[in-house]
Amino acid sequence: MLYYESVPKNPAREAGEKMSFWFKVMKEIKDEKYPQQISYLRENYGFSQAHANALVMYSRGSTSAKRFETPSDYYKTIDPKQVSTMKKIFKVIQSKYPKTELVIAWNQPMLKLGNDYIFGASAATKHILIAPWSTDVLETFADKLAHLDHKKKTIGIPNDWKVEEKLILDLVKARIAETK
């Protein structure tokens, strides 16, 4: 199976296609089994496992795919240190960019600006993953992220991370610039 790093950039994926595009893709492969649908999305469009699963499950009519209605519902399920850190991160961003909206997408808290996802966070057992929704932004800031667990699509931070406000705001500013 191919991973995003080895997949050529796909114009549809990079352009942030509307959901109607993805529903058409899913309609084309509706007769395939679940694993084949997941593989197709990952190999042809660079989806992560989680995002492919969300689209496949939604397309199959899953009613359990959406576990959280609000960020508060999500926060009730994670470690209090993680909640505190995530809330500080989102507060920093929303103080500078008050038009952003904190929503649940893919069962995780995400900030949107208009129709564009700007920044997200996800809790694992021993760390938090944050992301500005752009591999290009992460590549641009690779040197400034070297002290963190920087991957191709995410940044791993400790559960009790002292929020680096300037770094977070620089990432968000670069992501917003991409969306214009």
C-alpha cells in the first residue's frame, strides 16, 4: 500500500475538493469491499487511514462514525492535561483569528476558516498530535519544529506542552495564506 509521501500530488486532493467530488468517487467504487475502498483512496488520493475510513464509513451509511457532536464532548473522553493543552492552543489561534470556528471533524477538534480547515488536534495515549492541514506548511517550518516530533503531516507534542504561541500562530498564518 502506498503512503501519502510516495503518492504524486493529486490536483483534486490538493485543491480541497468539495464533498460532492468525494461522493462521486465513492459512487464509482461502491461495489468494492471496504479494504479495497480504503486502499483506493490512500493510493490514488493520498488519504490517511483515518480520513479514508471516515469517508468510506460515511458513504456506507454508518451512523456510528460520528462519535462527538461538540469539542466539549470530545474533551470529556481524553486526559485533563490534554484538554488543557488543546484548549490553550485553540484559544491562542482564536484570539488572533476570531473568525475561525472550532468544530468536530473526523471525530477530532478542528478549526475552520470559512470552508477551509486551518488547524487540528488529536489526542493519543501519551501525546497530542497537532497539524496545520498542510504538508507544505510543515515542510516550510521543519527547522522550527525540529525540537518536536515532526512528521510529514503532524507534529507530536507532550500532553502538558507549554504552548509555543509564536510557533502556533506562524503555522496558522502560513496555512491561511495558502487558502487565499
